[in-house]
Amino acid sequence: MNNKNIIVGVDFSNSSLNALRHAISLALKTGADMHLVWVKTPGITNNENGEDNYVHKLQDSLEEWRDMCRMESPDTEVNTVILEGKVHVELSKYAANLANPMIVMGTHGSSGFEEGYIGNNANRLIKAAKVPILIMRENIEIKRDLHNIYAPIDLSFETLQKMRYATYLAKRFAAKVTIAGVYYPNNADTRHIINVQMRHASDMCEDANVRHEMIPLTVHKEYVQTLLNHAHELDANLIVIMREESETDFTSSSNMTEILSTSKMPLLIIPNIQSVGLGR
């Protein structure tokens, strides 16, 4: 796969720096180009030194971050970009014009996000973007080299789409994929469907020559926390989920905020459309 692109949304916060470091690891393993993108939003760049000086200072900061990327990954092409507008709109538009894109973004950045909730920019980006998005909370401290990728399999029609991305990354990091078959609701019909879906997911891993394990998981209540705790107990360091699936699944609209605000590991969120992003 050629012409892969990783877009890092930056605001120079600790959260943004954490996202950058994970993006560098992805670029090293996938051979992707990197794009460090800062979005100039209305109303935040006017100060006593003048708007031009402010933008020049931000450009200097982007250059420093580019140098940081090149020190760790000398062969990676790193571009710096300044856009103007709404963060989620501009990042989505920029990514849409690149081949095989993935957006990497931290939460709780410098715009003042409330503790325990995903930042507005990241939340809007997840809803708007048609490309995979790697999201991580500011306080996540986890090994950047992937070793166990957790893929929950549910009743939704789209659930197997995530396996293409899970196997792609597992192949490049020599990681294992944990296929977690979620029995929710827990009845005979659900168990039958999930067992079939798990076998399909296993076949996808076999075709990609990726190590994997199938683990059924019965969920009675507290759906989100049960799966997050399960992934944590298995020492996973990435969860791959779909953005738009049925109301009974891990990423229904009622569960998304809880997932993003409490997950102790990065989340790779795949939009429910075909042939998008880094894993194509």
C-alpha cells in the first residue's frame, strides 16, 4: 500500500504531544507520510503582538515539532500545515484530499476541555470525518509499539469492517489481535450470531497471517465498562471500534462519550463506510 498519510491535529498541549508520539510510531511501522496540522480558529489568535506575529510563532512551533519527528523517524516525510476555520471541518477536509488517511488526535487540549469528557473538537471530528481516527486521552501512558489489538465483535452488520484495520496494524507491529465476541444481549440467538462472526474475524486474521485469539465475553450490564475492563485485563494497548453501529453495540450514541472519556488506552474509530483510511 503506497501513499499512506497520517494527519496529526496539534494545539501544542501535552495531549497533542502524546498523540504526536503515537503517530510517529505508526509512521515508522507503516511508512506513512505525516502532516502536522494546526487550525487557526476565529477569535483565539488576536493578541497584543498582532495576528501575523502569532501565526509566525505557531509556524516556528510546528517546525520544532517537525524536527522532533525527523529525529525519531528520519526517513518519514513530515509536512507542516496551517489551516483556518473550524477544527473538525478543516481536518476532515484536509484528510479527504489525501490517499489512505488516518487522523491522530488527543483530547483535553489547550482549548479548555472539562475533565472526564472528550473535548468538543475531537467529538465533532469523530462525527464528521469519513476516515479512521486514532483518539487518546491526555493522561494515557501506554507503550506505543502495539502488541495486543482488541477488536470487539457485536451483532451489528458492520462489525467485521474493523478487522481490516486491526489485521493491517497487527501485521506491521507483529501484534496479536484479540477477537472479543460480545454476548449482549445474552441469549441463544446472540451467541450463535456472535460465534459465526468470530469465525469470520478469525478467517480474516488467518488470511493476513496474523496471530489472534477468540474470546467470548458475556455482558449482563455496564456494557462499556465491562469491555474496557476486559481489554485492560488482557493488556491490550489499542481498541478498534466502529463509529456508527446499532444501539446495542459498544459505540452506540449513548455509549460513545463514556468510552472516550474513560478508556485507558487509545481508540481507533472506524467510520461505517467502505474502503477508507490507512488500512486500505
